[in-house]
Amino acid sequence: MSSRRQGLTPRWQWPWLVLCLLAHFKFQLVRAQSAVQTLFVLDSDTIASFNVPPESDDINFYVLTPDWYQYTAIGFGATMSDSLMLVMYPSADRKSVTVSPRKARGNTEPVYSPDTQLVIHDTSIDEENSNMVVNATCRRCLPYATANSASGVERTASMMFAVGPELALNTDDLDARIRRHVAYGNFEIDLRKATGEGGIGEGISGGNSSDAVLSGERGLVQDSNKAATAHGILYALVALAVAPFDSLVAGALRTRWAWVHGLTATVYFAFVIGALVPGVMVSREHVATQRFRTGHQVLGLLAVVALTIMFVWGIALSWIKHSANKRGQEPPENTHLLGMIHRWTCRTIWVLFLVNVGLGLKLSEHKTVLIFGYMAVALAVLVVLIPIYFCLWKCSKRGREKEGSIEMPTIYDHNSNYLGVHHRN
């Protein structure tokens, strides 16, 4: 078998080819009467065999697959919507395999289906070759595979295959949370060739056996969650670059060229909305996030709502000041207090974004190294920017004190001067 952790790229390795050849020879030599269709997925080092008992809706199946994926899944049907999937992952003691029947309502994480009946004949973990082995029967599962068969119920059954990311999932929990698949494919089994007495026995054997292949030119399709990637990158840019830059511009150019802050604030708000949209899309795909109750989601939504209010708040303050200056008047006295509330609330929102990116990395089960790396960068940004903010605050305070120290002549000063001049005359 191929070595562990080599990814999902096509690998024409001698051990795998030898195994395939031995399997084919075994098909010809074994005298068992089982009718079996076998799927060979070279890209993931997986073998899956299927047998349909005569006059039955059951499907016997045998799967041999590496255990370094978070899971291996066999699906009945052509699409994920309203399909039944058998998700396989190592048990807690790593001596057997947990087989979890799940149903999907769309292109979302499938949910555990306790009504599905599975008869587990044998499961084991081959530690030497890092393989999971499952031999079982799925009761009344054939209708899921033939319901949308384009070639006709009597001839073919539509099936799906998928593997999860290279993450550990050792549990007996049938409802354990799983990540989005990293590769998937579709195939069909010929029911005429797969139907027969005897089941599968010990796996890939049978005088009437034949092969099934993944459909499409690419075979096993590499999958990527672009929405999640976009959400994470945009959110990180907001927290580490866009938000602090806007805050610096607001502090340095508050009295002059205020329009520059208006421009950076608009870019800031656009980045946040741009990160929010794919985040909502990703949330709808997973069971744990569909109701928007996780800490990352709640904190993120609160920060977005607060930022939206502050964005409108800033526009209103700018309009009030501009209108007063246009009339040659001083802005209302409470605009200073409103401006201070605006500034400190925006700074608090920035800190919330910094924290929430870390919560998002933890929620998406990224590696600990990446989470700690982000924390180090976030702390470095704070250490660099806090002294700069302090200097800007001191400069602004001195400027206000200097302006306040200039005494403007009043009407009383004018009258006294006038009277003194008149008296001398």
C-alpha cells in the first residue's frame, strides 16, 4: 500500500498495482458463486465491493480504505440531496470501525439516521498497513441508489464515494461531527452483474465479479471549500490590516482631510460585508453552525451589527459638522461626546474582530500551529499599534489645549478698549 499522508494525487505505485493484479487473479480463481461489483479508487487506495441479494432491496458491501482520512463515505444515489451515506471512521479503541448511516438534505453535512438498519458482519483496523476493513449489509438501501438512476432501475444503481480531510476521528459516536470532504466521485454498479446469492464473504471475490469505475474524465474530484477560504482570508485581513489602518487614519487625520477617513472606513465596511457573505454560506453547510449559535458566529454577527451602526453614526457626525461649517457656525456641543463614543466603540469592534478570527480557526479545526501563529501575529500588531495610538492621542490633546489657550476678544474687551481710547481723547 502507498505510504501514509501523501495526499490525493494519482499514484501508480508498485504495491498498489500488485494488490490490484492479485485481486483480479483472485476473481478468476475463487469458485464462490457470489455476484460482486468492485470499485477500485487508486487515488485514495480504496477498494469497495457490492453485492445485491436476489429479490431484495438490501446491499452487501465490503470496503478496504486507509484510516488516515477523517472518514471514508459510500453514498447511495447520484447527488447528496436526499441521499443515504455510510460514513466510516476508526472506533475509539482503534480495533474496529464505526459505520454511521447518515442522510443529507442538500449539499450539506449529512445527519445521523437512526432508522437505517445496518448489519455489521465484521470490522477491523489493519495497523500494519493503516487500513480500515468493513463487511456489512445495509437493509433496504437499494431504492436510494436506484431512485434517480438515469439508466433505469433494472440495470444500474447510482453511487457516490468521498473521503474526508487528513484529520483524526477515533470515536464510537455515530453522530460525530465530520468535516467537508476533500475529494469525491460518482460511479454506477451494474445490478445484473452484482445480483446473486452468497453475499461478499471475505471481500473482493466471486466468479462473476466485475469492476465499477468512477464516472467523468477526472475520476476522483479534488474538492476545495472556496467560500470558507475566502471568509477566513477576508476576516484576517480586516482584523490585522484594514481595521487598524482605518483607526490610524481616523486618529491622524481627524481634524484635516477627514474625507480620507471616510474613504478608509468605506473600504473597511466593504471588507467586513465581503467576509460575512461567504461565512453565512459556509455556516449553512454544517450541522453545528446552521443555527448560528457558536461563539464565533454570535460574536461575529454582533461585531458586524455594531460596525454597521458606527458606520452610519460616522456619516451622520460628518454631515452635522459639514452642515455647521457651511453655515459658518460651530458644531453642536454634544458632537465631541458623540465622536468620542464613535472612536472607542470602533476600537472595541476591532479587538472583537481580532479575537473572533482565532475563534473561527478553532471552530474550523485548523492545526494548533496555525492558531498559535495567528495569535502571535495579532499580539504583535497590538504591541506595535498601541504606542502609536497613544502618541496620536497625546498630539491631539495638545492641539486641543493649544487651541483652547488662545483667548478670543469678547465684546467686553472691545468696549473697554473703546472707552479707554475715548477717555484719552
